[in-house]
Amino acid sequence: MKNNVFQQNYIITRKERMLANGHNSFLVFFTGLSGSGKSTIACTLEEKLFEKGFKTYVLDGDNIRKGINRNLGFSPEDRSENNRRIGEISKLFIDAGIVVLAAFVSPYRKDRDFIKNTVGHHNFIEIFMNTSLEECERRDVKGLYAKARKGEIKNMTGISAPYEKPLNPDIEITQQRSIEEAVNIIYNYIEEKLQFKK
């Protein structure tokens, strides 16, 4: 199969798309346990960026696992494939000149490293949502932890499957931070990176 796949030379470049959009494109990757606040912070940050005129898109379990990755489960192998596809999708969005905000548990360091290598280290910002398991269970907005405790969900990260914390995240957000504080911390970090220099 790979012998019959050839590189297409596209006419419009990423640089031209970023110039048209007026900003750089890259991936802001949120990782942490279920209920740690990943999607909440990602969506609130997107709102702030959108209001400032930046072209953005949020990727999370809802729009990825219900569509392109609906055939995957939560085994270590399926989680790795889930992350591989997330990396490739993010790479396409970045090429399109979009600021991608991806919110996924992504429990294994090797899978997060794969995404970083796929999009390029300079295009990857890792946000570790450092919320304790106890706090995530207290929130349990989707009822997942309760089901996992009853044995109704297998391979639940934090309960019956491991979570490997990032060793050197670009930003670490603890549960003591408010949503507004977290968004401002991240925005201040990426503000300069957003600026497109001709």
C-alpha cells in the first residue's frame, strides 16, 4: 500500500494560511484525568481566542470518539491508536493555520511524545491539568468513576488503568486555580507564540 502513496505538492502553504489568518498555528494539548477540567479550560480559552479574532478548533473525546475514533475502545493499544489519530488530525489543522486546543486524558507519556513528534516540538504546548483523583471523583460529571468503582467500566484511568504524569509540562494547572485564572495563565504563555512575524 505505502508503495502506491505519493506526496502531493499543494499550492497553498501553511505560511500563506497563517498570513491570511494573521496568527501562528500550533497545538495546545491538555492532559489529565477525566474530570480534571481539560475540556472546560480548553473551551473557555477558545472563547477568549475566538473573541480576539484567532482561528481555533477544540478536539476532545466528544467529537473524536463519537466520529473518527468510534471504533476504538480503551485498551492500551486502542488508547495509543486514539492518540496517533489525534496527532495526525492536529497536524492537518496546524497546516490549515488553526490554533488547535486538544483535551484528552492521554495517559501514556509515549503517546503524548508521539503527538509532539508528529506535529513538531515547536508546535506543541503541553498543559497538565493536575487535579487529584479525589477531586475528579467528587466532580464525576459523567458518572464514569462511579461505574468504574462498580466494575462496570474497564480500563478506567486512575482506577483500573494507570496515568503517567507529564515530567516537564509547559504549564501545570492545579485544582486550586479558578477557570479564569487557568485561562489567563495559558493565554499569557501563548500570547507571543500567536504573533505571526512576516
